[in-house]
Amino acid sequence: MILDKVRIKQSFSAASLTYDSVAGLQRTVGRELLHAIDATKLTDTLLDLGCGTGFLTGELLVHSNYETVIALDIALSMLQTTQGKLSDKYRVNYICADAEHLPLAEKSIDGVYSNLALQWCRNLEVVFTDIKRVLKPEGQLVFSTFGPQTLQELKSAWATVDNYNHVNTFYSEAQLKLFLQQAGFKNSQFKSKLYISPYDSVWMLMQELKCLGAQHVIAGRNKKITTKTAMQQMILAYEKYKVSGQISATFEVISVIAKV
């Protein structure tokens, strides 16, 4: 999977003001992620990797016995939003950087936490290897990411129109497990869960994805402007499955706890 990092940065920068208004699923997943962790492990120096607008950062501040929390994101405007929310919090450091190139010292972090962000990385094996580098002995990586069933209805609807990839492809549990093993993580625990979200229309779904900054960012995609006819054909194909006046969208979330 080859992702266009420039488009990713632009998309999330543009979404910094609208993200929170439509990020209900992200908040739900983030809370469940922290509830699955032994709170006694949330100590010392913690990294929120891909912090977005700071939801998980704030939760870590409330539920941990931290000395320092580092909020890191590739989009400066997202990071600034987080900083604005947490302006009254001490011992929080903010870093604008790519998760694939962590500007952190070896064995300097006690725990790395990431909520629905790592799916935007090009090479997860490289990411996991670098996370292992910065983690202290006995440190842990805890993250959630989207799985391959995510937006399967939208993919299916577009497949009736043309052969282009209009929806991002996400890694499977088996692939994540392999990447973690290759990076040197042991005793990884996996949990997969499907969230079905209702929408009044396909346009509402697409507007939400735009507000989240989750547009199609695969490099080599069809760069031609999607025609009005093609869009109408896709919507018609999707809305054939309306129930009680609403369409549904599937989001598969894979949550992982991996230890060094």
C-alpha cells in the first residue's frame, strides 16, 4: 500500500477545525483502547502518536501517572489544536513530525499509544521497528487502526462504476501481527470489532470523511476529476441497500497491545 504523504498532511491540516464535530467513533475507540490497559502501566514518559486534535492525549493526562506526555502529529494545525485544548496542562511536549521518522532518543519512552492513526503510515514494519527503538525495556505499544472491512459498502458501490481504487486499503490482523513480529515485539494481543454507522445519505458519509481528513490518499490513484455521472452511479448502487431511509457504513477497528 503506497500512500501519498503530502496529501495526508494536507488533508489532516485542512480538517483540524472540523474533525471534532464528526469524530464520535474515534472518541469511542479511544476510550475502549484505554479501558483495555492496566492503568498501573500508564506511568512516566508517554507518547501519543498521531495525536490529531488531542482526545487521547487528554485521556492519558487524566488516567495516567505520567511525568511527561508527548503529543506528536504530522499536521501542525492538528498539533496546535491539541495545544490549545491542553494549554492549562503541564508536562506536555508537542512535536510536529512523521510517525515513520520519530525524532526521539533510543529507549526514552515508557509507553506509545495511538488511536486510529497508524493506518496512514506507508510502511508499518518500519514504524514498529522505530517505536521499538524508542521504547524502554518492558515498554508497551497500544494502538487501534482500521481493518480491511472498513467502508466495504463504499468500495462495493464504486466497484460497479469503474476499476479504480476510490477507498483506501487497510492492513489485516495477520499483516499487523507479522509486522510486529518482524519488528521484535512479543506477546501481542489483538481484538477486532465492527462498528456500523448509519447515515441519511451517501453524501453525509462522504462529508464526514472529508471533515475527518480521511480522503482517498493512495498514490497512483485516478487523478481525473470524478464525473457527475460516475458519482450518481455510485450513489445509486450504494442506496440500493437503504434500510428505513438510511445507508450504513462499516468500520472495522483492530486494537493491539504489544510488548517489547
